[in-house]
Amino acid sequence: MDVKTVDETAFSYRKILLYSLITVGICAVVVAPVFVSQPYGRLLNTVMLLALFGLVTRTVVSSVLTFARVDRPELPDDADLPDVSVVIPAYNEAPVLRDTIEACRNLEYPKEKLEVVLCYEAASQDGTCELAERLAAEDDITRAIERDEPGGGKAKATNYALQYVTGDVIASIDADHEFEPRAVRRAVAWFLDDEDTWCVKGRCYGRNPTDSVIALHATVERHIAEKGEIAARELYDGYTFFGGGQAFFRAELFEEIGLFDEQIMVEDIDMSSKIHEAGKDLHVDPTVITYEENPATLDAWWSQRKRWARGWMQVTNRYLSRVPSTSTLSPRQRLDGIYTMMYAVVPALLVLAFPMGILSALTNISAPTYVPLSDSTLWTLPFLAPGAVFGLIALQDYRDGLSHNPAEFLAALTLGPYLIFQTAVYVTAFIQEYLLRKPSVYVTTSRSDG
């Protein structure tokens, strides 16, 4: 897979025009029958509304469920702890790398049972290579490994680093993540408690909301996803998965089911699906915290979110047809898995709401939905929900000793327009994946102080 930086993905009015024309064409084809069939308009409006309402309702319910604490194992004594290898792939990560390594040094974990494998890309252009070697020379737990091979992406770099690990448990984190001091000990407890546990996913907690308006809204969005949606799956025995910048694995996982897929843009979600198919457990524990940096510029945010959106579509292509017949999943997990895969493409379809809204406002062509409530009420509630959901999450975090910047509460009130704008990301990813069949390109996330 080719790798590019944000600066290498040049802004192009030609691309914007092309994707805009394709989007208009899709909308025209889907919406055109409204002019000859009012029932079709009502049906289309209803389907879109129910899809949006289903997504929002689930998130609200999940955020309420997460008030219940996960039934997690007790923290083990030092004598019982296994050896742990922390794998950190790094490509142009000089601005954040020292803080990440410093957080590893401050872990409440026996140093004789901990190693940090810092795998840096020789192609880095911002001083990452030199910094990685210096950091490795400063302590006895860090090893700097150079990868000087063609092609790249996080999966390829992580797979390369796995050749050098020696631990019984492997922690994989992004180079911009900082461990909370007890994070590794909390994660390891799951592996000691149950031999069927192959993966533990914690919570990625945004640490830079004041860097920009983009970073602020991205931070709030991530809180809702990490605590209000993903963590709830552990509570109702749903289709758990690990995404974001951190996860922990039993070392033999990679011998049993193979390494990360280097051709898919969200290798973490793909690996989650493989773990479920293997009949092993993947637990989500929001007390296993790493503090992450969210994109602070529009270009960085767009590239990251588009990579995630397109990657999810690739996972859907691969697993949607397999989930219903996966015998290792419970009926509840199969239904939740189908929901999860389907909602990878739903945001892209919501772009149809715009022409439907215009038709409703300017003509009598688009009739109300088949739902027995007023259209205005039904379309308003989903855009008020994010503020309420974040309020619930912030209340839980306050209870658990975590804090939020006051600006995050203001951003929660304007998250609706932010999510509407994010629809454009999904539409672009949809066009590239399904219509233009563009080759996958891994665009790295630039750092705010780089």
C-alpha cells in the first residue's frame, strides 16, 4: 500500500468538481422517481429518517448503559504479571514521540517485564529516525528498530515490529498515544483472568481539544464513540471491536490467525473480525486509557476520517456476508455485527436527505414520512442528541475522576453541523471505494505541533 503525507495529497478543485458531479448524479437517479410517485418519496424519506434515528437512538441508549461499570478482573500482583512488549510504529512522528516514550517509562509495571519496540520508518523526513535512536539510548526498556522497505502503512510497520517482540502480551499503540500509568496492568488482568481472551481494547481519550475548532469537535466526537458506543458493547455482549490507536493482544494470536492485513485501511477492525471468527474473546475496558492527539487541521482531519470511512467499507465488503453464518458468534453478536457493518455505509447515503429536504421546502412533491410524528420533530431530535450524549458521558467521567475542557461542552451543542459536514467524507470514501475503485493509499496524520 502506498503511503503519503497530508502535504502530498494536494487540494484539487478538479477533484471537488468531479466528486460533486458524481454526488449530484447519484442523488438525481435516486430522487428522480419522487416526481412521478409520491409514495416513493415518502418511503425514501422514511428509510433515511429511520436509518439516522436508529443510529442516534442506539448511541443514546449505549451512553446510558455505560453508567454501569464493566465487571473487570482484579489487578494482579507484580509476581503474577507476564512480560509485555509495547509496539510503536512511527512515521514522521517527531513532535509527539518523546511524550509517548516518556509515558511508557512512567507505567506502573515492573521494568524487568516491559519492553518498548519503537519501529521507525527510514523514509521519515522530520527527524523521527534520529529521535528514535536517541530515545532508545536513554533507557534500558526501549529498542529502536529501523524499517527500510518499500510500501507502508500502520499494518506493515506493526507486522515488521512483531518480529522483534519477546513478550507474552503485546500492546500496540500509535505514536501519538500516551499511556495512563496503570493502563497496561489493567489490560493484562484480562488475559490472566480468562485464557480465551485474545484482545483487550481500552479507551482513547482526547488530550488536545484546544488546538483548534477541528480538534475540539473531533475530541467530542471521539468521546461519544469510545465511551458512548464502543464500550457499551462489552456490557450487552455485542459485537466488540478495537479501533483507534491502542489494543492489547495475547502473543500467540498472531501465530494462530496471522498478522495484520496490510491491504486494508483499517487493519484493526479487520483483525477484530478475525478474532471473532476464531471464537476468541475481545474485551473492551474503558478504564484502560491512552491519551490521544486528534487532528488539528482540516486537511489532517479529512485524510484521517476518509481513511477510516473507506477502511470500514472494505471491512463491510469482506465480512457482512460472513457474519450471519459465523457459528462462533451468539445470535445477539450476529445481529450487532450486521448492524455494525451496515452502518459503515449509512452516513454516505444520508446525503440524499439534502435534495429531499429542498423538495419538501419548495414543492409538494415530497410527502411526509410514514412515521406518525411530524417531520420537523423527527429531523430535529437527531441533531440535538449529541449534546445530550456528551453530557451523559461527561457525567460518568466526572464520577470516575476524569475531566473535560469547558470548551468541549460548547462543541457538543454544535456537533450536529460538524456531523453533517462529515457526511462529505463518507460520500467521498463511498465514491472512491465503490464507483471509481481507487487504489488504497495510506495518508498519515500530521501532528499539531509539527
